[in-house]
Amino acid sequence: MDTRPLYGGAISCPVGNSFLDVSNVRQVPDNQEVFVDMDTQQSLIIELLEPVEAVNEDIARFHFQQLADDNEATEAHVDRVIKLDSKTAVPRLPADTTIVHMLRGTQKVAKFNEAKDMAYNTVEIRMAVIRLAQVETDLVISINAPVLVAPGSTDQATTAANVEQHIEAILSQLQVNDWSLFG
């Protein structure tokens, strides 16, 4: 993994070497950084969003449901949400004003033009929601990993573990280099 500058260098974090910056191919909204791994079809999305009024684990559930709505998911299921200790999860961010929730779930979504054919794919979602209270922002990091193997197989467990390690590595090295990004 290489540390990559995000939002013009205002934020930095490690991103897997195999992930390509989507903004080199198509336009990406200013509040997002989007990467895709062409081999695994995994995507990594980092978003700066207005904080939602939800509290506790409902913050992560809200953002997960927004993602499901944006994906036009036919099904969305949250497996678990846990609150992480911000001092250890995101050690480079101010612990006294940062709250971190990690969510694991699945969605059934159509890719590209598959919806008219009713072809839906199961996508594992790992989402970290970092509430940056001092700048009134929810920083949402999500990794979407299509389930390409039979549920419960060793390959699926390996993929899930790799995604979990990737998001933990991102959190551990996530750094705000220029707080003026938040206005």
C-alpha cells in the first residue's frame, strides 16, 4: 500500500497498490475520492459529508442506508456495527473530538445495465464512519467487495479478512494535513 494524497493533499491515507484512481477515467464529485481494483472489482470510496443527526451506531446505519439507496440495492443488511476507540483506530486524528464506527453489511445490487435483466450481485460492504465533530463532518470510508465465490467458502473468508485489514490500515494512517479543507 502506498500513501496517497486526497483532496489535493489536504488528507492522506494508504491505498492498495492495485487500486486505480477513478478520477483519471471519469468525473468524481468534489466531496469524494474513488478508487477501483480492476482485478477484484473492489471499490474504495472516501467521502466528506455533512454530519447526520443520528447518534451512536445509527450514524453508520444511516450512511449505509444512503449507500444502499444510491446503489439502488434490492436488499441491504447490516451484520454488525461497532464503536472503535478513536485513540487506537485513528491515532493521527484528535481523539477528543473524533468518533469512529465500523459497519459490516451486504447489499444486492445490479451492475451497469444488469437491472433490466434482473441480475443482482451480492456486495460485501465495510464502512468506517469517522465523525469529525470539530469541523462538523462525517468522513465515510467504504470498501465494496463483490462476492464472487460461494457463501461460506474459504475464498470468501479470505476476501473478507483482506478487506477488513485494508480498512484498518487506512484508518491507522489516515491523516488530515490541512484542516482548512473543511472551511
